[in-house]
Amino acid sequence: MTRLRRFDLIVFDWDGTLYDSTALIARCIQASCADLDQPVPSLRDASYVIGLGLTEALAHAAPGLSPDRYPELSARYRHHYFARQNELSLFEGTLPMLHALRQRNHGLGVATGKSRRGLDDVLHMVQLKGLFDATRTADETRSKPHPQMLHELMAELGVAPDRTLMIGDTTHDLQLAANAGVACVGVSYGAHEPASFSEFSPLHVAHSVADLDAWLSTHA
């Protein structure tokens, strides 16, 4: 007997959920603060802002910096990140999981704090073009946790909130889901401690891509 599909659209965060980039992003935030002689945030604090749009993230990481210097801080972050992004890769098991979801006729989306340039570069680099039906980045819509990213993805693909699932590694992702009225799943191997997920009532917290894949194959 064919199992009924619960979710027509599955939307993934990118960094720390599908892509093993959390540590590098945090180090680049630290380096950009040091370049501008700002107090260097701890790795924990630098990791906390992952998932936000770049301007919001860097403003939080360097609260003492004058707003007119945010573009300078952003430029230093991009310098450090793009110099090392080729070191990064998908988490092991991600591609087979995505292909399995496609084979089960789920629509796939991405809602990320990355820029459009950053996402397009990495999608090309890891040969993922064509796997995702629609994507949104923080520089073309409202930053998480505002629900606009999910609202736009659902409208573009014609999927209702009760047929949409958001998956992410931060409270920003899970708050985005709550604000958009969609279900969520957290992953514990990214930027935020999973103990902070409970207030958002995720359907599951996955501790590896294999765990996430198994849950999706049974419950999505």
C-alpha cells in the first residue's frame, strides 16, 4: 500500500543544515570584527547569528560598530568567506536524501540567510542545480525569522502552510516556520544548541543527516 505524503513542500535552511559551513562562517565573522578593531565575539556568539541576513548578523556580532560602517564589515566578511568557501562541502548523505525526496515527489525549497550570489555559487559548485524547485535568500526578501521567505516559496509553488515543512539548525529557522504557520524539524549538528528548539515544538530533532533522512522517509 502506498503511504500518503504528509508534506508537498520541504524547505531547507542551507548553512549548518545541508552544508557543513557553521565553523567557517563563525571564524569569518570573528576575523571581520578583528579587521575593524571591534571586540571579537566568541565562537558561540558568532554561531548564534548564523541564519540571519548578513547585515543583521554582523550588526549583532559587532554591536558597538557605527551603522555607517556595516558595509565595510560586510565586505570584510565576504573577503574571508569567499577566500575559503571551496573548503566546504555538503554533509555526508545529503545528496542521496535529497534525491530520495524528489523520487517521492516532494517539492524542495531553500530559505537561507545567504546572499543570492553566495547560494548560486555553492549550488553550482556542488552540482545541485535542478534539485530545488525554488529558493529564497536574505538579500532578496525579508531576513529570518520574518515569514516572507516561506510565504513567497509557498505562493510560488502553490503549496498551503499545512502541507509545508521547514527544516533548520537554528532557532531563527524554527521561528520562521512558526511565524509562517508551518511545521518544523530541527537538526542538532549545526549552529544552535538543540535544547533551545523545544519552545517551537519541532516534529523531530535529527542528530545526523542519516537520522533526518530516516525520519523524512517515514513521516514526511
